[in-house]
Amino acid sequence: MSWGRIKPSGTVRAARRGRVRRMLVVISLSAAAAVIAGRLITESRQNSAISEEIARLEDEARRIDSQNLELLELTGRLLESDVAEREARLKLGLRLPGEKVIVIESERAEDGLSEELAVREMGNPSRWWYYFFEDDRRTGLAALP
């Protein structure tokens, strides 16, 4: 007999193999659970980001809808004949056929405003002529920018 190593019997070897297999199963199940948990966390973060984006876009859509309603109201008011007619008369100087326009000059025209407007409307060579050869107070060139 040798006093060396004793060989385990078949049942001991089978028990060791069973433990190793169980350990491998536990390790593989733990790894699979970790992978699944990681993916679930990633998906939940993406879902919350998408929910925030949806909320932001809904707020923007509500804001755009309110602006659209305001613009529709403004368009409706501008398309009314009274408003369009008044704007055409005031800003464009238009009148209806058969209508007579009377211009009443105010006292401010005597103060030199009409002269200043006339100088502003005259051509550049004329303005230079008045600049060099005419009285500035009379032509209003001193008041020009």
C-alpha cells in the first residue's frame, strides 16, 4: 500500500461535479440577471427622456396653437372692410371713387415744417446748392440730419 493520495470514490466525484455545475448555473443566471437589469435601467431612462420630450413638445404645440388663434383673430380684424378701408385711407392716401378730400393745413406748417419736408424731398444736387449758396435758416438745412 502506498501512503500517497487516496482516490475519491465515484460518488464523491459526482458530488463535486454537481457542485461545480450548480455554481456555473448560479453564475450564469447572475450574469443574465445583471444584463437584464442593465437593459431595464437603460430603457427606463430612455422612456423618461422621451416622456420629457413629449411634454415639452406638447407645451410648444399649445403655445403655437394660441399664437395661431391670435393671428387668426388679427387676420379677421384686418380683413374687415372698415379696418382695411381706414388703413388704406390713412397710410396709403387712397379714397373712394366720387369722394372728395379736403386738406386742412395746421399752424405747424407755418413754423417751417413744410419747408423742411420740401427740402428733404428735393434732390441731392439741389440740397448741395442750398447748402453752399443759400441761407440755411430759410431752407431748413441746418435741421437736417
